[in-house]
Amino acid sequence: MAKRLLKSVRVDGPEGRYVRVVFYDDGSLRFRVTNAGPMVITEAYIQGKNKHVILGVAPATTTSN
């Protein structure tokens, strides 16, 4: 059975950028940041049942050869 979208919330940021957070009926969520890539996950705190989850992302550093 496919998960069902419960709610989608847009959070506006500076310079026309925004984050969209999408909540699903199975308890999962997804977030999308406009005009942000490439990015890397810099922190992830996943503490346990009914606790806060914190994710941090930052622009990826690029190297040229």
C-alpha cells in the first residue's frame, strides 16, 4: 500500500529560496530545499521513539582537478 500525503508546508527563506516539508500517513517525512544543491548532510541527531530528530545540511565543497 502506498503512503498517503497528509500535509505539505512551505517555509520561505531569503533570496527567494524555500523549504517544503511533506508529511505522510506512515509517519515519514521529506524535505526539499530550492536552489540549494549540491549539499551534504553535516549533522543528524536521531535520538529514539518520540524524541526530536535534527538534520543539518550545508553546501558541498567542490574541488576541481
